[in-house]
Amino acid sequence: MFAAGCGDGHDAQQAAVTHHAIVNVEMVLIPAGNFVMGSDKVDKRGLQQEFGMVDPLYLNEHPQRNAYLDAYLIDTYEVSNAQYKVFVAEMKARTKPQGRDYPEPMAWVQNGYNASDEKLMTADVESLRWVASEYFKLDRDTSTMDKSNLLDELLKIQRYRDTLPVTGVNWYDAYSYCEWADKRLPTEAEWEKAARGVDGLEYTWGNAWVDGKANTGEDRDADEAVAPVGSFTEDKSPFGVFDMSGNVSEWVNEWYQAYPGAEYQHPLYGEVHKVLRGGGAGQGHYALQAFFRGARRAHADPTMSGTDVGFRCARNVLR
């Protein structure tokens, strides 16, 4: 199959060169200090019943409290496809001698993103026409296109995909990437402080919902619901961190547990599910404003992956 793998010798060499740049991707310093975490909000409108939600809204955020964190660093943007692609190539090169493989997200196999630029550029024109139609779903009559035009179109698509947040990764994938990058997944508290500031804002920009400030996916095609990282410039937290209200939900480090002093007890509290923070570019009732609040806690099996689930990394401040 033409697009069967993204890891070849050239990819591995490029990964080694690029690793340093990926590790040192832009991060924001979140200063030490107190902040508001959680909420005491209740579902006065009956949204759970109206939309048939399994979990009650807000209760797993209780009680609101003042918390303290030492200073730390967090990625300014969600981890992108381009960054994750370097990681996959390097991991494939490392594990190949042991006969093991490191899989890329399934969507990459299905849409051709796992094909390296070199593989595209060295392919014959008939193979390019086939992959353009079967994988890239190019909305053109490829039978009349020469190799140069095909390459221009396919590489343009690849460069756009580079800018998207990586999705289709489970918690273990996210953990492994952050470890590879000499970082770690943020804690819930770190993620929330970076998103809400010290005063516990409802959304990254303030306490009132404003249509269009975050990517909810409502005004985008279902196949292109996720947007390039940082492209929603008003979805920016008080500390200058982007896409923490919308775009993709993000894995954090913790197991899904009750907050200290909570009265509500969820049946999956414990070491069963990992926590997801932030709103994804969902459709239907998942575009409700409540799903894009900074205090919201979602949860999922750590082996699960989703089309609007990604992550970002954090790091301790070196002393």
C-alpha cells in the first residue's frame, strides 16, 4: 500500500535533527501563587435531562476552592501533527531493531498524512493520482494532472495538516510523547490555572460566552472541525495560552477522582478513567457552552482515542 507507513530512513534522520526544536517548542511560564479551582455551579436549567447526558453537569467540579501551585511551564499551543510526526518517526527508528512498531494515529493511515514528503516526491504519476483520489480525497479530476501539479496539491494539503493539533491519540500516547520531549502531561490543577487565570474565569477570555471566540466546530465541516493550533486568537487565556476553551479536549495526568471535600461521588472515580480538560470541536449538543468552560472535567478510558482529543505538555521550572 502506498501510504502504509511514515517511518523510513530519511524520516528517522530528520527526526533526530528536529527533536531538539520540538522539545524547545514555545512554552508559557505560569508563576507561582494561588488561584481559584473548581466551581460551585449547579444545573438550574435542567440541561442534563433536556439533552440526555449520562453525567450530571458541574457536580464533579465541586467544591470551588483556593489552591496553590509552584511556578511551571506549559505549551503555548496544543501538540501539532507535525510535532507528533517527528516523535512517531523517531520511536519507529528506536523500536525497529527489537521487532516492535510504534503506530501513528489511524486517521493518518486513512487520509495519507503518514506518507513522507520524500515518498510522495519519488512516486510515479500513476501512484500519485491513485493516492490523491483514494487517500487525500482530492476534489479534482486527477487523470489530467501531471506530477508537478499533483505534488503541489498534495504537499499543500500536508502542510495544512501539519498545523492541526494531533488527535486520535490515547492517554498513553500523550504521556509517551511528553516524556520523549523531556516534558510531562500537565496536572489538572496546572491545566486549569493556565486556562482560567488566578480568578477562575468561566472561559479563557472572561465570564460571558461569546460566539466565535473558541472553535466549537459548529461553523465548520464535520471532516474539518478541528482548526490549526492558535488560529482562534481570542481563545487565549490570561497567561497567553491558546485553545484551552475549544478545538480539542486535552488529556491531563490524573486519574478521574473526587476533589477534596466533594459530596458528589461518580461511579467511575478511582483508577479507571483519566481526565480530559477543555472543549473539543464537537457537533450537536456537544457544542453547548457548558462544554467549553475552564472548570469542566471530562473523563475517558486511557486506551481510548477520539477525533477531537489531543494534548499539550508541561514542564517543571528548572532551578
